[in-house]
Amino acid sequence: MASYLKIYKGWKVILLLAAVLMLAGCGSGNSENKVVAGKVNVVTSFYPLYEFAKEIGGEEAHVINLLPLGVEPHDWTPRSQEILNTSKAQLFLYNGAGLEGWLDSFLKGLGNDSKVKTVEVSQGIALIASDEEDGHGHAENDHGHDHGHIDPHTWVSPKSAMIMAENIKNSYVEVDPAHREQYEARYEQLHARLQQLDAKFTEELTKTNRKEIVVSHQSFGYLCRDYGLTQHSIMGLTPEAEPKAQDLINLSKLVKEQGIQYIFFEELVSDKLVNTLASEAGVKTLVLNPVEGLTKQQEQAGENYFTLMEKNLQNLVIALQ
């Protein structure tokens, strides 16, 4: 009996050690999330910047994205390990305009000894100021609306994305001028694709009969401004900014009065309020993706900024007929 107890206890120790090693492996993260010698190490705050940085950086760069798959960026904050990894990189690219609520403490955490260059990628874009008190989430250019919050969702418009891509390219050239030609060449290829996407949005949305869209949260101000649309949002700039009951009543009335046939929802945000409003107004729902991140299924299917924006355009055309 004693020998059986010794064997049993021995297996318990082995299993416990295995579990500890597995947990340690999970906590340390993927090797792709650590800096690599001989490359320009770049850390991005969320998905679109990651995609653009990888395309422009090519073989010369190792790009790490902070935001995990399937996570809505408004819900996420970095951990100490991510701050440590970033402090060892050459570039840290963030959107700015208030998207990264954790930014100030993150930058302080990098320490005075860190040589990482921090870049606000939305620089040069005419930002939109939005009044969160407005339940419909109307957005105007900041020149005519100097109060409220700044809309951070710059990348959802291909016109803004072109400016962001150029800022990323310039950042690469600054930290690694030896490979300027390579960065310039890859940037030109990306810029051409964004130009084509911009032209397609302009052409298709100019032909639509309707110009009003109802969305789950206020993510599409730049897209609407650049392509002649008006958004009415159920929630505010963040998915946590839930509407009052009167807001939903007003939106339901708007949907019926304008003859709107579709209400848009997002994959990374609960569709409960969208379905409630759609049921009340007697309309259908469609996806309009703010391209804040990929789900695991989207990554496995090879989706990217361009494929998701193409789908957005297709659904907008359907809704605005």
C-alpha cells in the first residue's frame, strides 16, 4: 500500500510540474511577441496599424501587435510584459485621438532609458469632434464643433488610411534610413491599393439613393464625412456608452420616417441593442465592420483590412439602395 502511495504522489508531482510549465509557456506569450535581433522591431497598438506596418516593413521589420485576436480595443489594457517588450523595440505606433485610453501610463512605463520612437499615426488627419450627449451620435468636423469628444476611428475611411500609411512609412525611414528605398517601394504599393479602395467607395456611394445609416456604435464618422453619408448611432464613441430609452425611441422613429431598411452591427460588440431596435422598427440587420481587430475565424480565413472594407462597401450599397 505504501508503495502505491509513493507512486501516486510521484505522479502528482510530475503532473503538477507539467501544469506549471504549461502555464509558464502561456504567460510568456508567443515568440512572435518578442523583439528579434537584426530587424526593426515595431509594436502597434491595434490591428490596422499592424497590417500597414507589416506591409511597409517587409523583410526589414518584425511587427508585434499588442491587441489580441477577437478583442475590442476599447475593452483592453496592456500588461507589464507588453510594456517591457515595447521598451526594447525601435518603433511604437499608436493611433492617438483618444483611442488608447491607457496611453499615458503606458508611455511612462517605457522608462527614460528606452530608445523606442513613439509615433501618433493619426497625425495630419482633420479630426472629428463629437458630442456624446447626442444620442444619435452625429459627427461634425472639429472646425465647426469645438466641444465634446474626439472620434478616434480614423482608419475606417480609406482617405484617412492613406495618411496613416504615409506616417508609418516616414517612421520606418527615420529609424532605418539605410532601407529607405525598400520602405518607399512597399509604401507606394500599399498607397495604390488604398487609392483604388477610396475610388471604389466614392464611385459606389455616390450612386446610392439613401445617405443615412444607423449603426451600433459611433465608429463611422470619418467614412461618412469622406463619402457623403450621415451616421446615427445607438451607442456613443465607445460601446460602453449605452443610450437612454428615449434615444432608442427617437432612433426607431427616425428609421421609420426615413424608410431605412437595415441597421448595422459589429462582430466584436454585443448586438443585443441592435436586434432590439431592428425588431421594434421592423427592419433587418447587416454587418458594418469598424476594422478594429480580427476574430480568430477571420484570421484563419485570410481576411484583412481590404477584404473587410470591401464587405463594408457591399453592405452599405445594399442598405442604401
